[in-house]
Amino acid sequence: MGRVRGRQWALGAVALVAATAAGIGAAGAQQPGATLRIAVTQEVGSLNPFLSYTRTGTDILRTVFEQLNTASAADMSPEPGLAERWEPAEDKLTWTYTIRHGANWSDGRPITAKDVAFTFNLMLTDEVARTANGSYTANWESVTAPDERTVVVKTKTPQTTMTALDIPIVPEHVWAGVDVGAEPAFPMVGSGPFTITEFKESQYTRLKANKSYWRGAPKVEGIDFVYYKNSDAAVQALRNGEVDLVNGLTPTQFDAIAGDAAIERNNAKGKRFNELIMNPGAATADGQAIGDGHPALKDARLRRAIAQAIDTKTLVDKVSGGYATEGGGYIPPLFSTYAWTPPADKARRFDLAAANTALDAAGYTRGGDGVRVDPGSGRPLNLRIMLHASKTFDTQSAQYIQGWLRDIGIATSLQAVSDNALNEATTGGAFDLVYSGWNGNPDPDYVLSLQTCAARPNADGKGATPDSFFCDPEYDRLYAQQAAEFDPAKRAEIVKRMQEVLYDQAPMTILTYDNALEAYRKDRFAAFTVSPQPDGFIMNQQSYWGYYSATPVAGDTSSGTGTVVAVAAGAAVLLGGAVAFALTRRRRATADDRE
């Protein structure tokens, strides 16, 4: 995926603590219950709405920038956002959106159709502006704003995603003339229920309530997203009262807090999947090879054998503690309309003997040390498995996968690295096998687009956000077909055929579909609005309902006073890794990613 342009950071240990204290200290003066403090364990890749597509960055930005239409809390179906209504022409090539009257930016300026047209036209004319959400505008011909409340979008061919455009709308008076590839200045001007006032790399993102929000001001004064290096630290902060809400709990953590009277747990079917990507031959959009992936992985026969040697049931039972579902198709089961399960005659059941037989037949003979050799290059099958050091699922499941692959003659080395280090390596295709994951959408178009040839970056690593560097003509043909199919049943069948292509070619294997394991301080906050209802999740929703619904418990006197401690705790965890660090952030995140 494209690389980020912008800042480099170098902080020493003393400077890190000093910045933490200086940046967050005012929280102690807030009224009780004023701030919702949320623990996150994924670093923010970017807060630029044109670049951000990681889980945490997108989750934050959804509270800051309204879209034309948002996802309902009930079932994630499209409902009005900045657009009060929309209507397609009979030929489905022209779409007219009526912009909400009376909605303002957080600086008081009115939101008009001109802002929408500016946002969309910037994406049409600037490759960098298409980094996060370019799949939505790739088929557009023109965007105009004939008056203050009307936006007209003309597409080249009919496009089914026009009622679910997951594109943040930005204010023209702020972004006109700004380098679209740079990180934004703070405070940011937004249109959602909150605005971002402060950001500290690998520490926290601070938001305040947008009092002029058109739906009405939130019930809290603000939100602090506080970064912790791992979920153990985040859960401990919750138990200590330093934060109010956390997700991504491990099964062990989730079970351990069951008896805590101050904490409410939430176990919901999630929209996220874990996958193991196999480098199928990383290349740029024009086909120029990049990276150093093992050449044998270009062979789908090898990739299928690796997939067959992974026991997803064991991963569900032993690693996820039963709080997950076995992987299959590319669309999570939560989205039942489009979810696909491999039929019995095509499913790759866990079978080490069959995987060994397939590799024998493909000419991958064993050397004297038992490691198979690539018949094409003559190189032994010594593969790197890159994983997130902070993710329990990665570190635990990798041990199983390493053993299974050893049984079929593939040697592996485990490389547990930071999020940023993993992003840096995978951006340039410098991996063999790598852990990744994405959050699905109610509309599958975006996630499906990640596997198209067009999703590969240019030579500079900009302009696109691929998942696996997969490129297949049949898949691309089906992608274009589903994007223009308005019959729901027919479109669902096309989407399922696309997943069948992915399953057959195996550029990745879907390991598990995670449950969303969350917890919050019920002694400080009333029940949050979940989505989808009635048994959905609070964090990482398709919209902002969970955070917007935050309601302090009457009489609470503790919430809002522990932010300094919480952030300092997060910083202390970071200090255990290194005294100083320097990061050049790049635009590819490969786990807990964007919907």
C-alpha cells in the first residue's frame, strides 16, 4: 500500500515522558465524567482523511468527518449523513445528492455542496488523495455543485456503491492549497460529533466535543484515545480505572475480568478476519517486480499446500479460546448476504499428508535436511513469517503454523516486529508470509478492491492500498461486473465467485473471524449504543454511534481525572522497548486494517 509522506519522529525516553505530561496534563481540571478514555493497541498510521485506512485511524476519523451517507446503528444500512437524500437517474449514471441544510463545520462555517465537490474532485485529480478510498471514485466521470445544496456525480458505468460512499468530506476553506499528502495541523476542522485537538505519536489522540454538531452535541466533553503497546497493558489500565473502554481483548483477558463488578463485558460477532498473506510476486501497478519475496510463492500449488497445512480449528480452539470462527471466504460471516463458504468438493481440509503429496507432485523434493527445494530457482523453502509483536493471536498462532509447515518440508523463521516495522517491510514487498487482517464492510466493494491489479501501488509506493499484491484477470473482470450489478441476488453471486477465485489461487489463507471482545467501566458510563443491533460492538463500528452515545453515569466522580496516569502508563510501556526511536511512517498497514 502507498507510503505516507510527512513527519519523522525521534524522541528520547525523557522527552517522551515530558511530552506526555505536557500534552495531557490539563485533563485533571475537567469535570467528572467529561472525558471518555479509550485504550487502543494499534498505532495511528495517519490522521489525514485521504491517507488513513488503518483500523484505529479510520475509527477516529469517522467521529470527525461526516460522509454523505452513514451506516445505521441498527443494521449498518445506508442512512442520511451530510446528504439528506439522494437520487439516481434512470440510467444509474448520474446521482444527485441534496446536502443537509444548517450543518456547520466545527469552526462555524456552513457546510455546502462546494465542500463535497472539492473533496471528490481532489480525489479525481490527485493520485495521493485516492490512497485510502480511491476505489469509490475510480469509475467517476465528473463531480459538480450547481448550487450550495446540490452535488451531481456522473459515473462512467453504473456503480452500486453510490449509496454507501465511505469517503470523509473535508472543508474546502481548510484543504484548498494544502499538501494533500502531509499530516494535518491541529486542531482539525471537522463536521462530526468530535474534533481532533491534539496528537502525540504512539501516545494519544485527543478529541473534543463538537458543540455545533447537527445531530446535537455529545454528552461528554471529549475523548482520549490512549495508546498502549499491548492488550495486557490496556486491560490493566481498565481494571485500574485509568481508561474507560477497551477492545481487542484476548480470550484469557476477557474471561479474567468476568467477576469484576465495575466492568461490563461485550462479546459480539465481529466484522474482522485474520489472514496469512503469501507473497504471490509483489509488483507495482505497471507490473514492475518489487521486494524480496521467495520466488516459489508465485506458484499457486505451493500456496495451496501451505493453506492446507494450517488447522484453523486448532487456532479457534487453542489460540482464540472459542471466541472466533474458522476462516473460509474473504467476507466475514457477519455480512451474510455476501459471505461464502468453500463447498465440500473444493474445501481444503487440514491434511498434512495431502499437502505433502501435492508438493511431491509439484516437484518440491526434500533436501538432506528435510527442507524442500524450489524446482524453479533451486532455493530451499526457507520462508520468513512476519508478525506483529504486540498481537497475542499472531505470536501464539505462529508457533502452531511453524510446526505444521515443518511437517510438510517448509522451514520458517518467525520475525516478530512492531506495527511500523511490519508496515515498512510489506509496503515494498519485502516479505514471504505475513500476518494481516481487515474489517469487512456492509458493502463488500472496498475490501474486494484490495485484491485487484489496480490496487497495487506505483513505483513510489503511492496511490493505492493493496492487501496481498494479487493480480488476476478473471478476478478483475468479476470485480468490474459486481460493481455495476444492481440486482442484489445477482451481485451476491458474483461476489461469491470472486471469493472462490481467491480461495483457489490462495494469495492468502483466512485463518479466523474474530469475535469483538470489549469491556467498559460501567461504574462510569451507561450502556453504549452497539452496532449492528442488538448484539453488536461498541468500538470500530461502521459509523460513530458507540462513541457519540457515551453517557457518564450520574454521580460518578472519577472519570476524567486519570488521563495523565493512563497516558503515562502507555508511555512507560513504550519505554521498555527502546530509549529512543525514529519512525518514518509509510502507508501500508497489514493487520487490524481499514474496512
